[in-house]
Amino acid sequence: MQQNDHILTLACPDSIGIVFHVSEFLFERGCNILDSQQFGDKDTGLFFLRVHFEMPAAMTAADIQAQFVTVATRFSMQWQIRDAQRKSRVMLMVSKHGHCLNDLLFRVKSGQLPIEIPAIVSNHPDFALLSASYGIPFYHLPVVNGDKAQQERQVLQIAEREKIDLVVLARYMQILSSEMCEALSGRAINIHHSFLPSFKGARPYYQAHERGVKLIGATAHYVTADLDEGPIIEQDIARVDHSMSPETLTAVGRDVECLVLSRAVRWHVEHRILLNGHKTIVFR
């Protein structure tokens, strides 16, 4: 990546000339387009664009944002320009299954995932030592006497204090309230198993084993008040067979969960995801 590169993302009603006027705007200001992806949705009549570009050293993000308003207004755009070099600040939330947490922590430590993790939150104390081994503050916030509202207020206070850009539910086994979902709208990602048929409740991999499934998988999606029905970001599967024990299915399933969640987090922090109603546009 270049040192003064930024990412423009936009959505607007589709019409002739959008790409031309965006490109012309960048060209006239001496910007160099490094990568550009676009999609026109015939069903909704919306156009989506992601442009990764380098600005002249003397130009600032504030300069180009102020000047881009004219183009954005002309096409009724919803848009953002972000510094491609800035690392997103991500808060991880976990309960008693730590495979996704451990995977994300390792990817960050090894330089595979360009984010900062200023806080790990859990309703159980199990992963305090793991968090400490990475030098990350761990907040044990149990739901006391069923007072979920108080616990969620504490979570949001941490998010505000730490200037959190994204919250990742890395197998956090608490249903978020509608108020919490609204507060984190568009900036909270969840991971869960997804089977055909779907197995709800405890020990889903054991249920899958009993039904003799041939495929297991995982889904990463944005959190909404509709439980597990938010816009889907990424999905993947693994093929299994009759010879595998429930424990083997669990291990395979957890590997898929880790991969799917890490991809979703990466695509979000690289500003590759645009919301399209109940769906997502993902520029890979």
C-alpha cells in the first residue's frame, strides 16, 4: 500500500456517468486509482463502487471529502472516504468457546489481520489468561441477576471509551437486546454454525451427527435485532461423512467458523462490504 492512499465507497441510484465523474474528480486532483470495483444491482436499481486511490502528498482527507460533496450530491450518493493505512479498532466478545478468539488473536499477532484489539469482553472469566498473554485488557462482565441492560451498558461504555470501530461476537453466547443491536448497527459481526437442516440450541454438531449430515458450515453476518438473520457477509462449508465422530465434526466445524469469521472481519476493515438492503455487496 502507498502512504497516502484512501478508499472511497459509495452507493446511489444507478445512472449513466457515475464512474466517469468519480474518475474525473480524482484525476483532476492528481490522484492515482490503484484498484476499482463496481456493481449495478438491477433488482434495486442501485449502483455500488469501491475505489482505492493514492492522493498527492500535499492533499489531506479533509480536502478531498469537502470537494467530493458536489459529485456526491449530484448523484444522491451515500459515501465515505477512509484512510487505508488506519487500523480499525476491534473489540472481541466471547463466552466459553475460544477457538475464534484464539484464531483472531493469532492472526493479528502474526501480522495477517491489520487491526488493533484494545479490549476483549466476556460474560465468563475463562479467557482472562489468554488475553493477558497477548497484552490485551480483559473485561469480565457477567449478567448479574438477569440484568442484561446493565451489562450491555457496560459493554457500550467500553466501546465508546476505546473508540471501537467494530465489535466481533467471536462465539459470544448471549442474545443482544434490540437497543444493543441498534447501538452497534453496521459495526457488529456474528459467527454461527449453519447446517442443512439447521440445528438450534446446545451441541449442534452432535445433532448433526445424529442426523448423518454430509455438509457442515458456518455463516458470518452483521448483527440485527432479528436473531441470526442479519445481512450475510461470508459462508463456507466442509464435507463430512459417516465415519466421523461428533468430536471430529465439532473440530471441523470450528475450523470453518474461524476461517469464515476472519474473512468477514478482514473484508469489513478493508471497507469491502456495502449494505444492500438485507444483503451485502462484498468486493473481494
